[in-house]
Amino acid sequence: MELKLPNCEKNMDQLKKNINLNNYNNEFSKALLDSENIFFDIYQHCNFEFDLNCGSYLFDGKNYEYSLEMYDKQKLLFETSKQINSVLEIGVYMGHSLLIILLANPNVTFTGIDIDEKYSAKAINLLSSYFPNSKLEFIHSDSLKVLKKINKKYDLFHIDGSHSSLIIFKELKKIFKLVNNQKLRVIFDDVDTCQNVIEALDRSFKIEKIIYAESKWRNCYLEVDLNKKIIKNLFLFHFFFYTSNYSIFYKQYKYKIKKLIKKS
């Protein structure tokens, strides 16, 4: 279902009213306000449409207006993106998280994967014109099918596609081979939908840093050391995820289990 709202002249008024407060008077806020025209231009290039009740980093999915309620998660993505050169993102949608990444690093190399190209392709093409020094690539595909075909290495991963913990778990397993310099840097959006993945990761690997945003639909940034015991750690990651989520384990392997029972 789609919603049309052609009048977006006051998109970032919430932020403008708070810009002089300590929490908002910073580099990120100023960069975001400078990009207000890009935020609106994305909407225009998407034919003034978006999927109703499907929000992004910058709006709530009800009205195409900037949402200050998600400011902390926006800033976390911005600050993290300043420190890296390449990003792989799962779930591009209207390119709002990509816009934040580009504001932090206009020279970034970016690969975005989305199963739906309706908005994503248009958004990435538009952002390429605004940030000509960046290298933006869009892959229209199911993430689980295409991740195994990618041969590049990335500094940062942004997971914001499916909000199924099982899908996120499977995506993360495929991402390990794409990590640059044995240091996994990953942001999980809507992290409360995949907390069991993070718990399994924490029990299997050494998490060196973890930051939770304090905002609506919060995200989470992790740095994970991928040491030489990667095979052992991957086994433990698999084990802890499934044993702590019995219903998921049963759905995943119920047919194999039934066959084993019959044979016995």
C-alpha cells in the first residue's frame, strides 16, 4: 500500500527547532540539514510514493517527514561510517541510511542489496549524482542467494533487510568471509528483533565493542574479533543460536528429525 504526500516543504523542522540544544548542535545535524533537499528529492524520484507503515532511518513510514525520534540511531550510523572506506548494506529501501553514510564519507565504496528494486534503484542512481566521488553498486537479489557470490571485502556491514532473526543469522554466517582485516564491524537495525543473534555471537566470538542507540527502533553497532579459530567459533555460533531458539531449530530441521525417528 502506498501513500502520496507531495507537500514536504517542512521536512526537517523538528531538527531545526532543536539545533542549538547540546544534543543536536553537532557535525551530523548540520550535515543532515544541508541535505534536506536530497531527502525530498529521493521522495520525488520515487514518484512521491513509499510503502505505508514501512519506515526508514529518517521517517516513520506514516508521513514523509523527518523523524527526530530516531536521531540517536542516525548519528550512530553517521559516526561509524566516518571511520571506514567500504560498506555492504542489506536492505536499501529508499536509500536514507545510504544518505547518512554518504554524508559521513562522500568517497565511500558501497554495495547495496535489496530484494525489491522499486525504490532502491532510483534512490541509488540519484545519490550517485549527488556524491560523484562515491562508488555505489546496487544488487537486486535475495541476500542469501547473492552473498555467497560476492568476492569483495568490506569494512562495515549494515543489516536492515529481513527482520527475521533466522534470516539475519544466515546472512551473518555468509558475511564472515567478506570481512576486511579480520575485524567484523556491523550495524544491526531494529536490533530488538534479532537480539538472540547477538547473544549467540557474544557467546561464540570476542565482541570488542558494542553500542546501542537510545532511540525508537534502535540499532546496535558491534566490533567483533575474527581470530584464527574462526571454524570453531562459527560452529559455536551455529550451536548457541539454535539451542537457545528451540522453535527455530525444530522448523529448520523438522523433516530430517522425522526421518531419523522413522529409521530408528
